[in-house]
Amino acid sequence: MTAQPAHPTNAANLANLANAANPADAANPAKQIRNVCLLGATGSIGQSTLDLIAAHPQRFRLYAAAAHTDVEGMLRVITQGRPSVVAMASPDAAQALSARLVAQGIGGVTVLSGTDGLNTLASAADTDMVVAGIVGIAGLSSVWAAAKAGKTILLANKEAVVCAGALLVKVCAQSGATILPIDSEHNAIFQCLGLQYRCFTRPLEVRRLLLTASGGPFRTWSVQQIRAATVAQAIKHPNWSMGQKISVDSATMMNKGLEWIEAHWLFAMPMDRIQIVVHPESIIHSMVEYSDGSTLAQLGAPDMRTPIAHAMAWPDRMSAPSPALDWAQLSALHFEQPDPERFPAIGLARQAMQAGACATICLNAANEVAVAAFLQGAISFGAITDAVDDSLQKLAPQMPAPQTLEDVMAIDQELRLHLAATLGLPAGAASGQGRGAGGGATGSGGPGTLGGPGGTVASIGAQA
Ligand code: NAD
Ligand code: MG
């Protein structure tokens, strides 16, 4: 392949991309291969999805991929999946990636940057399916763009739902977007609700949802031990291999608090009809109890490729390279109640949900900032839930209820600034929306589109 100049204009990038699309695909209603837009491609969900795309080349193609700053990771994604277009939230990373593509003589990849670049991919006409695997509220904007464009969204990014649940329900209803949960518990519930079920509707004759939790690495630890836990201890999950933020969330059990709110929105169930059950083996991924007393459970090895494969193939099934359960080795499955004293995060999630949308944004923002501070060694493990508690009491009541996506973003940003000051962090350390990374237009001839609704191109790209 021949390398081309590093920084053609947006217009040139978009023209190249349009030429790269196969017109026969669009004209053929029976098109078998679905174009995947993978947001968070360099992360744990990203890698699991890439494995599945590679295992099913006759069904899926990596059309687009997005990440934050990890240039080397994105190069590996490009080499593995050969997407037509990629976006880096950080313009500096986009520049560096473009240069690397030129240097390595890799052609046929358009590079966009900034939040608008990600939104463009998520809403592009050629995108058939969006995998929302960005961590944190940084993923909300692209989930929103995909929802507005009526896409099928495989949702891992629970923070987007926690911060903007009610608004997402509305925008999906308006556009006809389909949400398929891939968070393992929510995917399990979705499977147990049957093929007719659609997210955001109240399931019929369901008495309770049972959301299982592994209990994390500190399930049997004392309060004192937990509060003094180190980063290495917190990110060592007993059953799952995941990104650092969700691993810490599993250790505080804030992950289950966020998932409780996520389940409330996805399945239109009141919080008190969703029960959290600690199940240390992580074999049952969640359950649905029907009004006739039947309880259906979904079981499997703790491997995210199973729920992702389910959602990719839905309403069909397809194979995944996940290990099968070894029933001879499964001598017992255990269940217990979560302990509110040692794991206050679950109670904080309930409080936030009862207090309203602004408080759930606050819960999430405080948690994201505090987890990042813990991972950087700036605060103790115990201080994470202290910071969330403090923010919920002091900051959430001062904020107005959000009416729009922009309100959600503004409330989140303001909370982060307060929190950074409270925790003694530099203001930049608390930025979470990828904003610092968003949208500078270099050599751009103005915004353009990828042929789909929504989404403008923020910045440079390189056809290399
Ligand atoms: P990860 O840390 O492994 O990967 C995160 C991805 O998000 C990376 O590709 C990173 O580049 C991208 N990203 C981070 N900040 C960004 C920004 N500002 N703009 C654009 N991209 C950004 O995380 P993960 O474990 O894959 O988790 C991703 C999401 O999926 C989280 O919301 C998590 O709660 C959810 N989830 C993960 C798992 C799992 O097994 N990993 C399971 C269930 C749900
Ligand atoms: Mg989960």
C-alpha cells in the first residue's frame, strides 16, 4: 500500500471514505456483513469484540474504531481489523497515529479526531452496529449520537445510562434506536426476558430482577482492611479481566450500584424490584423471577465474549471462543446478601437514584474523579466512597435537574471542578468527558458529514 500525505483536509478525508465504501453493500437489502463501529476499541470490551469480529468475518466487518490516546493500541486494532475510519478523542493522538500510519505505509484508513470525530463514526450511514465500550461519561456523547441516528447499540458503557437514563429513553423512542445490553448482568436479564422483549419497556409478569455480583476482591475483608487496600489489590478481580476503572468499581461494589441504576432504566423496573445478590463464583450472570414463581437464570463462564456474541448475533445466536462450563468442577454455587457497612457504594447508588437525575450524575462524577485519584495514588481506597458520599450530600442538591444532553455535560463538568478542588487535585485531573481532547479543527474546510444524520468532523485526518 502507498502512503499518502499526512494531513489532507477533512473534505479530502470524507471523499476518500465515501469512495472506500462498497456501493453494492448499500444497494443489497440482503447484505450479510454488518459494519461494526467499535467505540473504546483499545480497551477490554474492544478486544473481546475484535476477537468476535475476527471469528466471524462472514458476518461482521470492523468499519470504524475509536479510542482516547492509545496510539500503539489503535495501530494494533488497525492491523488486526482493517477499519475504514478511526477516531482518536485526543487530537494529539490522532496526529501521532496519522504519522505512524504514513511511516508504516498503511493506507486506506481515514483518521478523525475529537469528540465530534467519535460522534461522526457512531452516526455514520455505513455504521450498522455500534459497540459502546468507552469507559465513563466520556462515552455518553457518542452513545447519544448513535441513539439519535437510530442505530443498534450494544451497550457496555453503563455510566452513560447512569448519567442520562431518562433522556436516552426519550431519544431512542424518537429515533427507533435499539439498545442491546452487553454488561454481563444486563445481557443475562435480557436473555431471560425472551426474544420478544425490548429494552426500556416494563417486562410482563416479572416480579423481580436478581442482579448478581461477585463481591469483588474484598468480599471477605474487614472494613479496616478494605479502607487501606492498595491499587494492586483493588484491580485484581477474582473472576473477570477488565479495565482498571471498572475493576476498582467492582472492589468498592460501586459497579453494582451503577448497574442497579442501569437495570432500572434498561428494564423500566423500580429499584426495589431489582435485588442485588452476591454470588462469588460469577457463573450465574443474573436472573429474572416471574410472577408464577419461575426464576430463569443465564449461566456461563465469566467471559465477556459470551454476552457480546449474544448481542452481535441477536436475535440469532453465533459461536464465541469462550470456554464452556465444566459441570464436573462446579461443586457448589453460593449466594449471600451484600454488606452495606463494608460496601457503602450500593447504598449511595440507592440514595442518588431516589434524589433524582442530578444526583446520579453526581454519583458518577464523584466516583470517576475519586477512582482516578486513587489509581494515581492521590487518595486512599476508603476515600473513594467518602468522596462520593460527601458530594451527594453537599453538591448534588445545588445542581438543577438536567433537561438536555448539554445540561448533563455541564453539571458533570461543574461537579468535577468542585471535586478536584475538594480532593486537592489539579483541575485538569478531573476532566472526564474527553473535552480537553475534543474538536480542534486543523486545516479543516468546515464541518462535514459521513453521509449519515448527525455528527460533524472536528478535526484533521490522514489518508495514509
Ligand atoms: P478499558 O479501560 O479497558 O477501555 C476503555 C476504552 O475507552 C479504551 O479504548 C479507551 O481508549 C477509551 N476511552 C477512555 N476515555 C476516553 C475518552 N475520553 N474518549 C474516548 N475514548 C475513551 O475499559 P473496559 O473495561 O473495556 O470498560 C469499558 C466500559 O464497559 C465501561 O463502561 C465498563 O463499565 C463497561 N464494562 C466492561 C466490562 C469488562 O469486562 N471490561 C464488563 C461490563 C461492562
Ligand atoms: Mg457487569
